[in-house]
Amino acid sequence: MAAKEFNDEAEAATNKVSVNRGREADAKNVAVIFGVTGLVGKELARRLISTANWKVYGIAREPEITAIQSSSYCFISCDLLNPLDIKRKLTLLEDVTHIFWVTWASQFASDMHKCCEQNKAMMCNALNAILPRAKALKHVSLQTGMKHYVTLQGLPEEKQVRFYDEECPRVSKSNNFYYVLEDLLKEKLAGKVAWSVHRPGLLLGSSHRSLYNFLGCLCVYGAVCKHLNLPFVFGGTREIWEEYCIDGSDSRLVAEQHIWAATNDDISSTKGQAFNAINGPRFTWKEIWPSIGKKFGVKVPESMFSQDFWYAKAMNDKKQVWKEIVVSKGLIQTEMEDLANWEFLDILFRCPAKMLGTRDKADRLGFRIRCKTLDSILYWIDYMKDEKLIP
């Protein structure tokens, strides 16, 4: 879906939601976005402040390079693992009507018990500060992901493709902090406030604050290949290269789904609602890789696939090259690791589990926005160019 088409459809969907809100449309909605500098957090903030009846508080440890300029927006730097810092800065947010939780603590691997403990502590600290005073709170929106449905530890040899829906049971004996956050939200809200959970696949957007930033990896890799006249190779397993393996999730689409669920009385539930947040049409890397290479203006070899190519190894000595690109092209000053996580890219292209979900539930309940993953990738490459993050 082209950028204009996406924006037109998103606007139409937003207008429909506004009609559904009825008398709420005249009220002042106040959102607090935890993780506002991330891929989806930035889009949530931009979309909400463009609507007349929203005021937005953005929460993150560090501000964005390019700050959001709006009288309806207030950024608060806060360490969510520090209860004293949270109490000092967030207890004054008495007017909050909507909470969007799109952040996570990444100090430990996501399948470790310590990761569960840390993320629970973050959310618990935040909710303890806000809930007692936010008497007008209407909805809490939590973002997790498609890893809700799988474990990457001790996977069985299963070749059959499964498409996960929101009713699939949790993976037993799995340290998954997604489950911990859902349970904590249910406990804290105690059936008094509506809430929803959103599960995207491979997030596509622009941020220099995201650990798992696929577009950042892709764009830095493409820029280095062009600068050094290297072939634009796909390194991974043949299965990942040739088969459907993961769903793309445009961060604009995910942000719109958050807002749709949070402001639509017809689907609001104090028992909690879960939604897969995926683009819709499926893709294979084999199909779209040549178009991505063409976008970067690099050499796409006839044999694009290589099982022996590892990004972490190939890019390990290219940090100085990136610095040269930043200076020569007049880009915003970043280090390679600000945008690219090569270990993540290697894991993504060699992942033993297929993370494919249905979007039947969201479609059935009226969420109409869809887009093609290749179109999303090309859009965000242009966006990062406009932001002067890549050449």
C-alpha cells in the first residue's frame, strides 16, 4: 500500500472510530505512552496529537534526536525501574484517560526469568504511580508480539505451517514476559478498566532507540554495500529465504490498531481483548529482496542467497565505514549500533520457528487497514532518508 493510500485509509478508519465514540468525541482524552521513542510509540504520539481532542505524555529514558513539537505533547524522561523517579514524575498525571504500554526492558534475553522480573517491575512501578490518581482512566493498551505463540527453546521438528489466532494457548513451561505483563495488567485493573493486547510480527518503522530495529539493520547494510560496492546478499537458511516465515507489521498500522481498540466502545472489554497486529498479505524474502536492493541502488547478485553469510561477522569491521558515510553524506550523527543489531538480523533470518498469525479477529470486528510488507519497507527507507538517518 502506498503512503498516500495508507494515510487515506487510516484517516477513514479514524473517522469511523470517532463516530463510534459518540459523546466521547467532545471530551479531552489524555494519553500516556510508555516507550514513546520506539517504532510504534513515535507513531502513536504523532497520530494522537494530530487529533484535536488528545493530549499526550510521552515517557522514555532518553528523548528522540528530533523532538516532537506540539502544544499537545509533553515528553517526560523517566527510569521505569526506579520507583522514586516514577513517583516524582508520574503521580501528577491525574488526567490520564488512556495508557499505551509499548516498551520493554531488554537487559536480559527475552526467554529468561530475569527478563520477566524486570519487565514486571517496570509496569508495576508505573501502574502503582498512575492508577490510584487516574480516576478517568478508560483503557490500557499493551503491546507484546507474535512470540506469544512460540518458544525458541527445544523446538520440535514440525514442518507443518501453523497460523496462530488469539485463542491459541500459551506455551507451557516458557519464560515469556508477555504472559507476565498480561497477568499483571489483569490483576491491577481488576475488571474495572478496559484493556487490550496487540501482537505484531516483524515491526517496520524508524527509530534509533529500538534494540530489534529491522529497518535500521537493513538500511545500514544497504548503505555499506553501496559505499563499498559489495553485493547485497541475503544470509540465512533456505527455509527462511523461500517460505512464509513471519508477518510484517507496519508501525503505522500497529499504532492505528492500538487507537482503534482503545477508543471503540463496541469492542472495549474489562476482561481484555487480544489482537494480532499484522499487515495482512504474506511475503517471502526471495520475492522482495531484489526490490529492496534496487531501492538502495546496490548490486543484487543473481545468487542472492547464501547460507554461509553471517551479518555479525561481515559487518563487525565496518563501524568506521559507517562513520565515513555519516560524515560524507551529512547525516545525523549516529554510531552503527544505534541503528543496527547484527545478531538480531542473523537470528531473524535463521529463526527455527515460523511466527505466522491470522488477522481474522481484527478484520471481523472492523479493523480494515492493511498494507503490503514490501510497500512498508520502501516507505520506511524513504522516511529514514528524510530524517537524515541514512543516505
